[in-house]
Amino acid sequence: MVFSSIIFLFIFLPSVLLLYYTLPRSLQNSLLLLSSLVFYAWGEGQYVLIMLFSIVMNYFVGLGLAKVQGKHRQLLLAIGIVLNFLPLLFFKYSAFLLLNLHSLAGGVVPLPAESLNVHLPAGISFFTFQSVSYIVDIYRGTTEPQKHVIHLGLYISLFPQLIAGPIVRYHDIVSQIARRHVNIDGFAEGVERFVLGLGKKVLIANPLGNVADIIFGQPVEMLSTPLAWLGIASYSLQIYFDFSGYSDMAIGLGRMFGFTFLENFKYPYISKTLREFWTRWHISLSSWFRDYLYIPLGGNRGGSWRTAFNLLTVFFLCGLWHGASWNFVVWGLFHGAFLFLERGVFGGFLKRVPAVISHIYVLLVVSIAWVFFRAETPTQALAFLGKMFDCSSLKQLSPDVLINLNGYFAFIFFLAVIFSMPVRQMLPKGGICQKSDAEATRPLSLCGYVLKTGVLSSILLLVSMSLATGSYNPFIYFRF
């Protein structure tokens, strides 16, 4: 089940909210846990057992880490980490490993087709990383083990952030699991954030993704240079609005139930360095890799070559986290290489050049990397990049491309470019769209409430119409 579906919007979510605010507070966590398991089982069926195993196993590992000492404690942590990663390694990477071993062996050993058709349970990368951070934090002594299995189960399986993040740290949410309160203003903020995220996903990301899919689906020899750039620009905007839209929906849903999740995206495309980009893009993932891999490896404390090794290792694994494909590995290493370069003379150069040059640099590097992220194979990615930089390549557009490059797409593309920037923050305070500091704490006027309600209602209506007509509505996190 995904957030941008009729079943979730008009059946599952209203039912859970009604029951949640009807039941006494002592039963609300149990309801949320049960609802989260139903939410997951709706699309994944029997694979909900993996999540139940994760909950029970991490519960006992966490309790054990608080009791044992010395080498036994280290051994228990190692067992817990291995048991967390084993399902992920099997379901996500076994086919990838078999294919590569098959290729290395020259195809001599037969490769049964069923060994390549391993179902990947949705969101397994997200709840695996959350579970690992939980037991590692207990081992480090930065958090206490959860003694109520329902509370831990809720942390691991909470449906708002289960299948598309953000990755929530246990210490950020433990007090909210035990006790939380929702008032009408907080609930309204949650609804607003959810609807805006839903609009970003359905009304902006989906139309952009449709055009990106059509362009990437064309034979490379039929592409022109402008069309190739339009394809990667559309995909770059699609993945931002899709991913940040899901994060907005997760944050909004959390607010409706009294939870406060940390921000996951902060306008990454306005960055002036790759390092800044990764402080704004998928923040929960980049901070997870920083705290649980990069810093334990030594961070930047071991000299230039050690720092390069640490960065490339982290981004090699970050690429694999996104999908079992060499394309994702190249994407990760590409980012890691530029992050290392920025730590040297090149970083100093970026500080001296005009801001517009550094912005163009980031957009160019990120866009080139997205080609590997979107393409199906390294060969297709390289051929697509060749078209992007082949200035003599001007070909006639195919009919299926032409029919989608209309005024509506141009309008959506324009909106995507505008809203990928912090427009409200860039306006003068006290203007029509931006409150002054003195006005920021004042409640909205009646006119303001009417306007906001009208905008949110219109977004919800347009989303409902789009979903009801069966419009293009992909779930691009199936590889996660």
C-alpha cells in the first residue's frame, strides 16, 4: 500500500485516525502497531513475518546488550547486526551476486531462473537501518533498551515512514512513543504537510516522471542532445519531488498521530558544493552513513588517502543501498570522488568563484550522476551521456515524445523549477506571501484560513481526480 493510492487516502487512513482518537491513550500504540503491520502486509503479504522477526530479535538483542559485558557484549552486537542484515542481503543482493559470479565464471555454471526472481520486500532497507542504529546506540551507551516490545515494534514498523523514510533514530522518537499529545493546531499542520507532499508526488513528480520514462525508453540513437538534457532534467526534478513528497507525507502523517520526525530534504538543488548537497538531500540517510560508517572508519582523521578510502567506501555502499546494480555503484562512487576533490584545492576554488558558477557545477555533477541512477545498464548510461554532450545530435522527435511535450508539461516543469527553490524564504518579509517576524507568531486571519483551505482542498481534489483516472503513478522505491 502506498500513500498516493485511493485505498490509503479514503479507507485506510481515515479508519486508523477514527479508531486512534476513539480509543483510550493506553491502546493507541497497540492500534498503531497493528495498523502498521496491516499496512505492510497489504502489499507484502507473508513478508510481514520478516518485520515481526526483526522486532522480536532486536528486542531481545537490545535487552541482552544492557546485561552482558566485555567480549560477550561485542559478540552479541555482531550477532544482532548480522541477523539484521541477512534478510536484506538475501532478498536484495543474492540475485545480483549470483549474476556477477555467473559472469566471472564465464557462464559455465548454469544459473536457474528462479534464483534470479527473488522478491524484494518494500522498505526493507529503511527498517533494517533503523534496527541496526537501535542496537548500536545501546551498545554505545547513548540510549537505553526498550523494555516494551510493542513500543519497539512501533519504532521499527510505524507506517508513516516505513516504506520511503525518513530513517528515524530511536533516541529521536523514544519519548514520543511513550507519551505524546496532539492538539488541533498540530493535527492541522500534519494535514497541511501531508497534502502538500501528496501534491508534490502526484501533481508534479508523476508528470515529470512520465516524460522522463518516455525519453529514457527511446533508442539512444533516436535521441537528440536537447531531448537528452530534457530527459535528465525531468528525472532530476521527478526524483526530488517524489522523494521529498513522500518525506513530507511521512512527516505530516506523524504529526497527525503526535510524532515529530526530523526534516529529510532542504532544497538540495540550491547547493553550491556536493558537500552541501548531501547536507540537504536525504538527510536521514547521509547522517546514518556518517554516524555508523564514515566516523567509525576514521572519517577524515587519517590523512588524504585514508579520507579518500573512507569516502569511497561509504558512497560505494550508499550506492548499493539504493539498488543491487552496478549503475548505483557508479552513482555512489561518482559522488564520493567529487566529495573528496572538494576537500582539497578544488574546494577552495569553489569558494572563490561566483555563486552562479558553483551552482552550475553542482547541478551538472548531480545531473550526470542521475543518468547512472536512472539508466538500466552502464552501457545505456554512457550512451545517454554521449547524447547529452553531442552538440551535433539534432533528430526529429518521435510521436510518443511529441504528444507529451505540451503546454501542461511546460507548466509543470516551470512549477517544479520554482518550487525546488525556497521561494518563500527568498521573498522580502512583510510582503504578500511572507510574514514579517512580528506577524510570524500571530494566527492566520479568516481570509488566510479560507485561502489556505481552498489551496489544500484544490490539491486534494486534483490528486483524487488524477488517481481516479488511473494516471501514471509509479512507486520508484521498489528497489529500496
